Amino acid sequence: MIKIYLKICVLFLLFSILYAQSSHEERLRLVHADVLKREVQNNKVIQVVEGSVEFQQGETVMKCDRATQILGADWSAFTGNVQIFDKNKTLFADTVYFYPKQRKEMAVGNVVIITEADTIKAERVTYLEVPDELLAEKQVQIISPEDRTVIFSGYADYFRTEDYSKIFMNPVLVQFDTLGAEEMRIYGDTLEIFDRGQRSLIKQNVRIFKKDVRATCQLAEYLRNQGQIILTGSPKAFQSNQEISGDTLWLYLEKSKLVKARVIGNALALSDADTLHKGQYVNKLSGQIIEF
């Protein structure tokens, strides 16, 4: 979750291959195609290259089954097993569209972006030069082996100038341990990321599951460097036969492990006095600050 800034930012670099047609950069060059042809359909002239198509721009290579452009139209399409390679990253998609006048690019269908550190998957990824915005849509996954995390969502929106990301449509963060077993899972309505991933907010209907601990709230703030998760908005945490609540609940992590919990303001701790008759007899502890 914390490295999403880097993960999303690489998409801008991948799409820059297509800007050569309308910028001062090295031009996109056709290296190979089995067939080059021109067709006329509905009074429109269509230029087509197909069969083992390969383009190159500097050190970047793009391959596809077919490339199409309608003369006079503001788009080009690269379709069928689209692959874009350079020394740092790779993009796969069913189709990539380029709209030079709109300064827009769109990768559609089984989109996969692979870097040395991360993999991003989505059904569609769109980049808009103005306002320098990138959108990933449908079945979005952001996979970070180094962090051992996967983020699932329906939509991710990134504004590079503002260094701000918003992930919504049922975002879920899953943390794994070194053996690949699930360690923690966080749900919420939205996930927002600031300051190059130093600070993250999970908003509305937040649910945190971590082994035998479960927590709920309306707002969770994750501070990466401090290893803290701050829960507000009716926060509650449950463990075994215990329940704690208050105005603010702090969770302290070390190497992704929960080492301490602290409740500040109207702190209340409840536990079953008789585990054989849960809810019948309750131990109650209250105060302004409670630590566990």
C-alpha cells in the first residue's frame, strides 16, 4: 500500500513511447510487419500493418498483432497481444489506443504492468496528460512482493502533480507473511495515499482483521515510518473475549506485528468474567487512557 506512488508512477513512463508522434522525442519507428496495406471503408482511408508487428523508440520496443490508423482521425490502435518493453518495465494488454490531439492513451483488456519491484493488473488503464492523471479500472490489483502486500479494488485514480492517489470501489489491502500466509486484511470504502506513501487514509466502514484481532472504525490513518495505525470514528477492537473502545485507538506495529494498543478518551475495556457463559457476567474497566 505504501509504495503505490512508485507503482502507479511507472505507468506514465510506459505510455511515453506513444508521444513520439507529436513531440520532439525520437520518433516511433516500424521495425517489422508481415503485411502493410491501405483500405477504404465508408469513405475512410485506413492504414494497417499486421502480423508480428514491431515498433521501436530508443531502447523501448512495442509488439502487437495489428496496428491501425484512420487518416484524419484522432486515434491509432495497437491490437492483439500488445507488449511494451524497456530495460525497467513491461506492459501487456489486448489493445492500446493513442489519441494524440487529446494527449490521451488507453490500455484495454488484461492489462499487466511489471517492474522489478511490483506488478499492476487492471482491465483498463488511461493516462490524461492534462491534468496529469492516471486511472486504473476494473479488477485492479497492485502487487508488491517486497512489501508482501496486494491491494484489490475496482478503481484507482492518481494525480502526479499533487502526489495524491485515491483508490475506491471496495478497496482491500492484504498483507502476507514471509511464508505467503495471509497476515492482515483491511477493508474500507476508500483508500487515499499522500506524501509518496508516507501517509494513508482508509475511510468509511473500515474493518481490520489481523489473526485473532478484529478492529472497526470510520477512519484509519496509517503512518508508515512510525509503524502506527490510528483509528477514529467509533473505533473498537476485539480479541478473544475482550472488547476495547474509545475516542481514539492507536495500534503499534513492529515488522507488521501488533505489539501494543492504546485507547485515548472515554476508554472502555470489556471482557467476559465467565467464559462458559459469555455475556452474562462482564468485567469492565474505564478511564481516559488504557494500554494493552
